[in-house]
Amino acid sequence: MRFDYYSEEQLLQVHEASLDLLKKVGISTSSERFRTLLLEHGCLEKGKRILFTQDVIDKGMKTVPAVFNLHGRNGLHQLEIGAKKAYCQTLVGAPSVIDIESGKRRDALLKDLEDITRLADALDHVHIISPLFPRDVPQEIILTIETATCLRSTSKPLSICVESSRELKFIKELLVAAAGSEKALREKPLATLPVSPVSPLEYGFGPAEALLDVVEAGLPLGVEPCPQMGATGPMSMNGLVAMHNAEILAGVIAAQLFKPGCPLTMSSRATFMDMRTGLGLWAMPEMGMMSAGLNQLGRYYHIPVAPGGYCGSSKIADMQSGYEHLYNALMEALAGSDIIGSAGSLDNALVECFTMLVMDNEISSVVQRTIREFEVNEDNLAVEVVAEIIENHDNFLGHKHTRKYLRSGELWVPTISQRQTFEQWAVKSQKIEDVAKEKAKDLVASHQPAPLGDQVEKEFTRIIAAAQKALM
């Protein structure tokens, strides 16, 4: 099931507006390597800005792979990125968590990263793991420690956001150790590595260098600017979509000029500022709507898209967070998402919550069921079955057609949603968040991921020590 946010004519208008921005406004960058790459391939320099030409745009866009595979370690998972399957990804970079015991908000710790990653590893409808931001580790090597911790705590694919190339050498070494060899990692990448240019239309030194180094390392890239309506982008939704799309295309084109055919995803994380409070909101309905439009552009370009849809402005796991996350994620999935991020998030993606991650796992299963491909045929139209039941004065309950479709997964089956009778429910009288919290605590206490192995653990210890020596 799919829908289009823009009409064909509107989509082309937004596309052309993005190209106008690239040609007339361009981007700024403080990376000489990034600047030289673009100029050598035909971009123009005007003042301190790099302007794109149509020839450069066409050259860069024609080599983007429409599909690539992402893998978990030990061959346990394989995801087809580009097939519009709306894989669920956990929140990246949260500095705070909701404590699973006290329910209080506090700074994220390394133990939280271990626990939330193991929880995500246990949840069937969470597919990609991103690290939160632990405060109790050396910040100079935080990405190295995050990567090692995630690889130890899950066998699922990862997404590691890199703000610069400073730690990339060590991140890659960890991934190589987990994959078995550099060749194995290139053939079956274990992670995407997104970079985030700064809005409006700026590729600073860190993100620009990181983009080139990720591509050079042969790892899947993510291009993830995150503009805000009214703050770092236009206050009109269409204007923000056009500018955001231009920011993405600049990175996509640069990556393809540097290494044609390199795998990548484009972000569709367009947010907005609440002018009454000054807060940056990752909330419904505007975030879902803008992401749907950006997803449609991604389909037009045949580029995999990765919005952040399991998000909202609620501060706790409750009814508001449930409907916000469902709205945004379903809007994005119906418009053709490949990866939908921010699962487990609260308070505009600033907080990671164990309870919310279990709820998002349930929402993800609903999203997956909604977009699942189906066919219409003689058997599922059931004309003969209806005629037979009526003619024989029979019923559907005992018919083989009912048994067949019941067993085939025709009906969505919840894991935490409550469908019992009122009397059965009244025994505990639990809200959905109470059920989710219980499940989160049980899984954190009991679930163990597939182990890395002693030799890989030794290599991890060596790499982390090398990172400490080089960067601290």
C-alpha cells in the first residue's frame, strides 16, 4: 500500500525548486577537499559558495544505487535497503533516558546503552540499532565506545552517526573485526554511517570530511541534514522540503562524484520550531507530512530514504506518544520509507525510553502489516465460499477457508495490545505502557545476544586502547 503526498505536477515543482537552490544559492564548505572535488567535476565558485550546474547534478544522480543490502554480524540478519520495507531503527544520540526502575529522566550512561541495545536485539520488529549518547565515557572516543558496545550487545545491523572523521578509523576497525575481514565488511556491511550537514545549505569541515571518508572506506553513507521550519529553514512546509532536499542532493552528488555507485540513504528529517516556546519539535502532523513529501522525492530519484518517524513531543510513554509515533511512522511508511528511525524516543528525540521502545516495536509491527504487499485473487475474494455457506445454511467458523486464512497471518497479532474481555482486563487493569514496561524489564533481565567470540573481544580491547592513545 502506497500513497503520494504531492501530485506529479507538484512534485516536479518542488524538485525544480531544489535544483534552483543548488544552482543559484549553492552550498558553503570549509573543507578544501570537498570544495576541490566539486570544482574539479564542474561546479562553479561564486564568492564563498559552490554552485552546481545541471551537468554536475545529472552526473552525480545517475550512479546512485537504488538498492543495497545491510547485514547483521554472524549472518543473522539481512535487510534490503531500497525495497521500501520501512525497517524500524532506534533513536540515535539521545543524551538522556527514562530510568526503567524509577521512571525518572536522567543522563544516559554506558549501562543504558548496553541494556537498550540488548532490548532492541530482542524485539522482532526493531531492525537497526543506533546508539544513545552515554555521558560517563570519555567523550573524545565516544563513537568508538558506542560502536563496540552496540556490536557486543546485538547481532542486528547498526547505524552510527559520525559528526566528523576523527574516530572513523577506529569505528571501521571494530566493524572489520566483527565482520571477519575488510573484504567481508565491504561485501556485507554491518552499518550505515550517516553524516549531518548544517542547515541552511552548509557542509562544514567535519561533516564534509566525514562524508568523503565514509565513502572512501566503502561503507554505506547516510546524508542527514535536519532543518527546522522558521529557525534554520523557511516557515513554509514546501519551502523547507525544497531546501532540505537541496541539502541532501548536494551530499548525494558529492558522494557519487567521489565514488560512483557508492551505497547511501537520504534523510527526510524535516522538523519545526514552536514559536511560542522556542522548542525544536519532532512532532505530528507536520513532521510526518514533510517526510512523506521528501520520501516521494526519494522514490522519484530512486534513492533509499531514512526518515525519523517514531517520534513526538510527549515527555512520557503514554497515549500521546503512541498516536504521535503511529501517525508519523505510518505516514512515512505509506509514502515509501526504507528505514524509519527514532524508535524509543520521547521529548522530540532528546530522550530514550525502554517502555517506549517496546511500544514502538508494536507500532512497527502494525506499520509492517499495513504496507505488506498483497494480491487480489479468486481464492481470497471468496465468492464461492460465501455462496457455499449460504446455500448449505452453514457457517464460516468451521470452514476450511477460515482455517487457511487464519493460519496464513491474515490478521495482525499484537504482542502487548490488550484484546481480552473487560473482566479479564480488570484483574490487573493495566494501561498499555504498564504492559510495555513489564516486558522491557523482563527482556533486559533475560535476553542475551549472540556472543562476539574471544578473539573478536581481544581485538575490540586493542582497538579501544589504540583510540584512547591516539585521541585522548
